[in-house]
Amino acid sequence: AQMKNCISLLRRTPPGEVNENLNRLIVLRGDLEDELCQRVDVPLEIETDKTGKHFLKCDYNRDGDSYRSPWTNEYVPEIEDDEEPPFTPNEELRKLEIEYNKVFDVYRHQYYEGGVSSVYLWDNEDADNFAGCFCVRKQVTDTGEKKMAGFEGAVWSAVHVFQVEKQSDAVGNTQGQFRYQMTSTVLIDMPVKLQNDANINLGGVITKQTEQISTLSRDGSHLENMGPMIEEAELNLRNTIEGVYFQKTKEIMNGMRVADAALKKRTQIFASMGQTAALKSRARQKQIPS
């Protein structure tokens, strides 16, 4: 019940303040810290490892207050005096993690033209199964080739979590088929600076789950199946955000204040006609002898 109340409370706070409010809840209920960090979606943050490479911090590479870099496989800051060594993927998964980070970095550059991406993998109980997290973060700045005046500081955070399981028939024979279960979450925080120092903060979270069973060739890579799923999910989520959330916000704004120039001009004409008619009526009343 306590966890449900905490999550319900966070859902009613501004999305741009979720990190601060999450930290406040952790201070109040430290016993719920791990579960809160696992269940609450927060905007991705950037960290830098000892080689100068940027990577993203999320719950899937966290150990206490330290985060593992996918480039060096080391935690930042370094974990000291720990009874158990921090998690690192096994040798086979580590090779895949390095490959996936290189490929996803190219995807990030082509689709986002900037930002930071990271991929983290971990093993499951079965040797043929594993899980992974594909993260990408893009922040609008007031520098660079594409300047977006008024939108400086807007942040897009996307997290795609995979569960990959090898499939078998009733008698245990496998045909190279795998089940890919993906949970995609996009968080948007978009402070908009308007004229006359007026500000609007648009933000929200949207989550979608997809699943498919695909065949993996003998020399193939799981990215051949996971890549199109990520691409399609991001496109669908973007269209949903643009077509539902932003369009609904526009309708609300238009309902509160007339923004259409032609409609505003017609309103002014009607107001002027009414004012003229009132002046003529007063003039006639003055001309009538008492």
C-alpha cells in the first residue's frame, strides 16, 4: 500500500520535477528506495567515465550511488569497501554489449543528430536468454547548427527494455526462434519560453509494450530483430505524443484564448460595429426633444 501511494503521488507532480520529488520520497521512506528506483521512470542523466566518454545513468547500470559505463565496464564513482563485487556482464554478453553500443550510437547519430546513447546487457537464468536496455537522451541547446529559440533545455529520454527468450516446441526442439518482449518508455520535459517572459512547461511520460517471435540465423545478430522493433516503437510513440498530447494542449490553449488572426479580426469588426451602433443610438436620443 505504501509503494502504491508513493507512485500515485509522483504521478500527480510535474514531470520536470520527478527527480527532486523522488529524492524527497526516498528521504522519507528509505526502505522503499530500491523498489522506487525500479518502478519510477525518471529522465536520463549524463555521466562521464575516466576515458572522457559520455554515458547515461539509469536503474539498469546502477549500484548504489555508482553507475557502470558501457565503454569501460567500470563504475563511476568507483565502488570501494563493498562486500560483494559490483555486477558486470559475463564475457559473452560483454562482447555483445560493446557491439550493441557501437551500432546504437550510429542509430542515435542518424535519427537524433546529437545526444547520448547507452546499451546495457545482463544475463538471465538460462544461458540462451538475456535482457538489455537501450537508452537515448537528446537535449535541445541554444548552440549548434540547429538553434530552436524558446525551447532551450527541452529533453527527450527514451528507454527500451528487452527480455530475450529462446523458444522450443513441445518436445524441446529449437528452431532458432526467440521471443522479444520490449517495454518502451519516453519521457519529455519541454519548457517553452514565450514572449513577454511568459513560460509554459510541457511534459509527460508514455509507455508501450510490444512482443514478437523471430527467427535468428546461425550467424545472425539479435540486433537484426531488436533494431526494427526500437525504430518502429520510437516512431509510434513520437506520433502519439505529437498527435494526442501536443494537439490536445493546442486545443485547450485555443479554447482559452483566440489565436487565429482571421477570427480575431472578425471579432474586432463585430465589436467596432456594436460600438458604432451604440454611439448612433445615443446621438439620436440627444436629438429627440424632451
